[in-house]
Amino acid sequence: MAEEPKVTLHWLNWSRAQSILWLLEELDIAYDLQVYHRQKNMLAPPALRKIHPLGKSPVITVKAPGVADPIVLAETAFIVQYLCDHFPKGTALVPQRWKDGQEGQVGGETQEWMRYQYLLHYIEGSFMTTMLLNIVLTGLKGSHIPFYIRPVTTRIANQTIGMMVLPNLKRHFAMMEQLLATSPGDGKYICGRTLTGADIMLSYPLITGKDGAFDKIGSWEKGTFKATFPRLHAYIQRLADEPGWKRSMDKIREIEGAGRNPGQRSARL
């Protein structure tokens, strides 16, 4: 029997490593889990810099048979692509690329595959940039800010969120709502009828806002996030109900304790 690659996920609390943990569960492969915790300043611990120079998570190491040094994978989209390419069940998480008879032709790609490729870049680029800006600004209102200047920082944060973050998030969520409304084959996932790596990438940043956290960002056209984006709200709940997501959450609770919930900390992405 051929030796299997040894996969290790370097998991950081309150990070998108939770999405990669779901991916590993979905791929149904053996893996090790190394757990790291954020420091009081919410930055990752220095130990992660021993794995990758940026010291961020998610990061994966793969010890391949016959290869001297471990392969280090960083950035969520790259991790998703690499693991789906190299493990058998990964093919089910990537849409079919070519329409029948149009292999290799410009424009011969399926709608599902085009969406998938776009979303891999969009999620890590445009969407998470806006989400992280909201996190940074929200931090200016936190208890770690000295109380005597907190009214000033809170006012600045609220004004900036209102002017920059909320309008952009509304556009992002409206686009996701439209993508779900036009999902190929009337699918219930964002690329079509089946779960893909793009859904898994979206899981953590969206599920963290599932239970009212998005409503705290600002006002929505129909009063609440759920009423304004009903398809997106339902989609987020479907992701949270996926067996693989639940297994990933259970895995962390086994390690961190029953009271820890890594998918519900909306300010820590």
C-alpha cells in the first residue's frame, strides 16, 4: 500500500483556518491539527512564523512521500486549490471545467467553473478586504481602548463604517444574493447544485455573522440583514448545517472545550 502524504493544519483560533478544517473533513483524509491561540493584542503567536514567514493562519504543511522538505501552503484559495487537486475527493468540490465538445476553447468553460474560479479570488480579495476593514474599525470601539479617548475613537469608527464599510458590504451581499438567485441548475450552492471549495471558503466569514452580528454593523434596507438578503441568509444557515462544517466545529470543541465556539466570533476573522 502506497504511503499517504502527511497533512498538518496549523489552526489559529478566530481565523479562516476553520474553513480549511472543514475542507479536510470534506476530503476525508487523515490529518494532524496543531492549535495556536491569538495573543492579547489579537495577533497570531510568533510560533506560526516558524511555519511561514508571515506567521498567519490558515497554513498547511504536507509531508509527501519521497520529498525531503514539507510543502508549505498558505493563503486560503491556494490551499483549497492544491488540496482539491491532489486528493481524490477534491474533484467533487471543483465544478466541471469544459462544456461537452468545447474542451480547450475560449468561452468553452461551464458557468459553474467560471463562477468557482472568480469566487476563489474574490473571496480572498475584494470581500475579505472589506470584512477586515470592518474588524479593524470595530476594534476602535473595544474595551482595550482607554476609556477617556474611546468616545472619540468610537465616533470616528462609526462614521467611517457608515461611509465606507457598510455601503461596500451592501454591494457584496447584494451580489451574493444575486449569485444565489441565478445559481446554475437552480442549485442551492453559490456555484450550482453541489458543494464546492468556494462555499467552504465563504463559510467562516459568513457564518460568523449568522446570529445577528451583521445587523450590528449598521442599518439595512429592509430593517434586518435576513429581510434584506433572504437567499443569502438561508444559504448561510445551510452552510452551518453541513455535516462537514459541524464535524469541524466538533473537532475544535473536543480540543478547546465545550464552551468554545470558533465559528461565532464575528469580530475575529
